[in-house]
Amino acid sequence: MNRREFLSLGALALAPHAFSAPRIQKLRIAATRQPLVGAGNPDTAVWAYNGAVPGPELRFKQGERLRVEVENALGAGTTVHWHGVRLPNAMDGVPNLTQAPIAPNGGKFVYEFDLPDAGTFWYHPHLGSPEQVARGLYGALIVEERNPPAMDRDVAWVLSDWRLDREARLVESFGNPMDASHAGRIGNTVTVNGAIRDTFAVRAGERIRLRLINASNARIYAPIFEGHSPRILALDGQPVANLNQRVVLGPGMRADLALDCTGAPGSRHRVIDDFYAQRAYEVLKLEYSADKPIRAAFEPLPQLAPNPLAAPDLAKAERHRIAFGGGMMGALPSQREHQGLFWTVNGRPISEHEHQGEPILSLRRGQSYRVELVNDTAWHHPIHLHGHVFRVLTADHWADSVLLDPRSRAEIAFVADNAGDWMLHCHVLEHQASGMMAVVRVS
Ligand code: C2O
Ligand code: CU
């Protein structure tokens, strides 16, 4: 058996039909400079995949096999995590848990796995994340449906924010205690696909599939499209029933929207984000060309086909409860004992890559679970589980992350069908690195 056959067999549990040859991509990770602010401002020193932030948009078809050959030219170790993808544990990109870090100054690693689910996913480091993601390491991973719905355009907006000084330099106070113990590193400059944008060009009558990806360390987005009513096709890559409710994206989360361009030729419409009530800002404007509408009326929206997810058996599900605590204005663990650790999972803080402790949950493969997630803090926490997609019972859709409002709870349910040690953590990266993460073992 050659290596490729061996790897294919290893992935049998997730995609029994997938024996296709992998499609190969290369990612080279290095420092570079990029004009984030534009308009005569200096370029910003960033870290990037293949020389640009965001990294290349990787597009595959559902059922294809991905092979990404990574070379790390940074002076720091790194890994690549494939957020939201159900893949074999060894490909999950968690340092010292599923792989050794990719060594600095030329280290290499090959990620290769099947893509069982269609949807909008993304990739980012899982080592020193508060710094590495803030410096620009992230990119979209888009897995197209076997029969994608008819759209005039399919566009990803990778949303991120930066903390810049007046010379457009990154403020390098990554993971400082003030950010870590409060809302995380929220920046002062929001970019769409790696630059501040004034406008996004559209044409009247267009139907656009807009894939929003929140790649920020800590910022939550709740965009409003003035004069438009986009419908939600998918959350975290998983189809939902065409919701027209407002989209709220915590860090790490994605939403696929169907944006029908119902505005008049030549008109402009603001996209506003007012998640933080006192700090609403304009993301950009939809700018209509003068061209006449490409259609007079819109067809009803198609539904996306569901992904092959195992439905949890709620009657037989074993129940668990996980409580998240800490932060300023909460019951802090003793600061002297836990230096730099501000957050707890079931009362215990776990530092960024200390996985020696017992898993917070030990699950049996094939069994259904219902887990209540309780936020005992005054802060928002987007809680993300690796290797699985769960049903959010309190909102009735599939997802890989759930945004917990302050002092709130959510209930998730899933079949533990992917063996390995998987991270469960807050995707506010400063919270993750200061105690708010744990390991879930499936065996
Ligand atoms: Cu987006 Cu643990 O990851
Ligand atoms: Cu958090």
C-alpha cells in the first residue's frame, strides 16, 4: 500500500465513498507587508499565507480529497487548523495534541483529508493564536455542494479587525491581561478581505451568495444591509431553512447569505454593523452599477442539501453540563495561583497548550450526547468544538460554534462519531489562551 492508499483507508469512517486522488495546494507562511488602510497610509507588517491576507481562498467540491503542503517560513512555530471540517484527528492542527508544531524557518507539514461536508469553513493557526491570527493568518476554505444552487456570484467576505496605531502599524500587545480578562482584543480597524473597502460593486437584479467569515480574534459582527433583506442559507457551513433573521457572528462563525440585489441601478446602500450599540460603523456600501436589472423578479430561493450528519438520538442521549466562569466582574480563580489565567471550564483554567490534564468529557464513539453550556460570566463566549458538528437545540440548527451571551446557556446535541482528542474552547482567542478551553475525548 502506498501512502496515499493508507491515508484514504484511515479516513474511511468519515467518507466511505471517497477514494479520489487529492487536489494539491501549497501554503507558504511568511511575514510580508500589505496596504490594509490604503489612501496614502503606510503598508502594515503582517503574517500571511502565500503573501496576502486573507490567505488564498481554497475551493474544493464536496467529497474531494484536500492535500495542503505547508511550509513555515516564520520565525515562530505554527499549525493549520481547518475550522469546522470533520476530519481525522491527526489532521486537526492542534499543537502537542494532534501534531508537533510546524518548526520555524522552513518546517513542513502535509495536511490531507476528505471533505465530507459542503459549506463555508476556514483555516487558521492553533498555536499562539492571539498573536498569529491578529497578524493576519487566516483564509477561507469553501467546499461547494455537488449541485450548488443557482447564484449569479459566489463571494466570500473574510471579516477581520486590527488594532493599528496612527502609522498603520499593528499594536503588538497580543494577549495582554486587560484584553484577556475582558472582551478580548477588539481592534479599531475592520477590513473585508484584507483591506478597508469603501464599496462593493453589484448590479441590479443580481442574486449573490455571500459567505461571511468572522476571522477576528474577538470582535462580534451583526451586519445590516440597508434596503435589502438577505436570507440565511447556512450557519457555520450547515444549511438552515432560509431564515431571514439577523445574522450575529461571533469569532470563528460563518453565515452564507443569499443577497438579492433589489436596489435601483445607480443607488448606494450602506452595510452597517451595530453589534456594539455605541460603536456602530459602516462596513462598506453596496454600489449599484447604472446597468439595467439582469432580471425582473427573483425565483424562490433554493434550499441547500443537508450534509451527511448523524442525527443525535435525544431520547437516549447522555447528558452533561459544562460551565464557563471567570473574567473581570466574575468569580476569578486566585490570580496568584493561576497567573495569566482568567477563565475556567467547570471551575478549572487550562493554559493554552497544556493538555496533560484529564479530558473534560470522555465520550463513547457512536453514542449521542446532550451538553448544556452555561455562561456564568458577564462576557460573550463563542464556544467551538472540533471534529464534530452539533445540533444547537436552543436555536434548532447545526453548527460547530455557539455564541453564548453573558449569563446565558445553550444546549447542544451530537453523536460522538469521530475518534480522537478534540478541543472545546472559546473562540475569543485571548480567552482561549487564558483558561477557556478543554479537551473532549472520543474513544
Ligand atoms: Cu477556529 Cu479551535 O478553532
Ligand atoms: Cu470567551
